[in-house]
Amino acid sequence: IKCWGKLIPISGDKEKLLTQEKFYVGRGKNCQLNIPDHIFPYSLCYFSNEKNKQLLCIEKESNASFISINDKSVSFKNLQTSLTNGDEICFKGTKHYRFVFLKMDKSTRPP
């Protein structure tokens, strides 16, 4: 499976390679990015690479106020948000979990 993106943590944690069609974030043990914060739902959102367009998709049952992109809160109306290289994504719970999104293409993809 090809790597289409990467989440680089701003502090702590390890970088996460986005290889699945849908890369889930939440406190559920089945999430690829597991955030063990009791405030978060089991599945908060997922990253998706659809038709070579990178998206952050909020789960319908989730509270979008847990997420900001480049220090701007994500709106409930925008259940899908396009991502660009270098976007800073913050998951806001009892503490903040910050990552930088990097798009992987042929020139940046590991062999």
C-alpha cells in the first residue's frame, strides 16, 4: 500500500504514515492514531485520500470543536475539509495533540 501522507507530531509521539484509504483518529483501539483522552469519542475523524485529494472528514456523531486546522476551528457544516501540505492539525482534549500534515508524492515517498 502506498503512503499518501504523513502526520508529524509537533511534540512527543511518533510520526504516523497515512497508508490506509481511511486513517481513523480517536480513542478507540481500532484507530490508527489512538489518542487516549477520555474526552474524545471512539472515532473522532478520519483522513482520506480520494481521487488524489487529501481530506479530513469529521464523523457525523463527533464534536467538530475538538479539531482545529491552522488554529481555526473546524465548522460543523464542513464535515470534509481539504488539506494542504504543511497544515497544522490540533486535536483538542484535556491536552492538545498537534501534528503537521505532509502530502507524500513520488518525490517525497520513501522507497
